[in-house]
Amino acid sequence: MKDINFTKHAEDMLVERGFHRETIEEIVTHPEWKSEGEGDTWCAFKRIGGKVLRIVVKGDMPFTVITMYFDRRLK
């Protein structure tokens, strides 16, 4: 999807954590819920199994994915 860019770190996390780019893009565009961060950053969330995936995003169209991880603090 051309409206979503990935930082080098996010690209590395896709490989290291075994996430699929299409899955991350789908969650960014259709999150289960969102939270606002500082400045123009925000987080997209989705429950997967018993875990919650957090995707840190900057901007709005085009989005820039900064990182993604399973958030152990959320259930």
C-alpha cells in the first residue's frame, strides 16, 4: 500500500518478529482501537489470540510505521 511507509527499524521488526507487511497495513488502516501519542504519533491496536499488537505510527496519509510489538501490559 503506497500510503503506508515503514522506517528501517519497522522493516527490521517485520523480519525479527515474524509479522507480515499486509497484516500491519490492515491494522494501521482498520485498527481495533487507537490511542493518541505525542505530537503527530499515535498507536493502532489489535487483539491477536491472547495478546495485543501495538503499532506505533506517525502522521496521517501517508502513514509511517515506526515499530510494532506485542504489548505485555495490555490484555
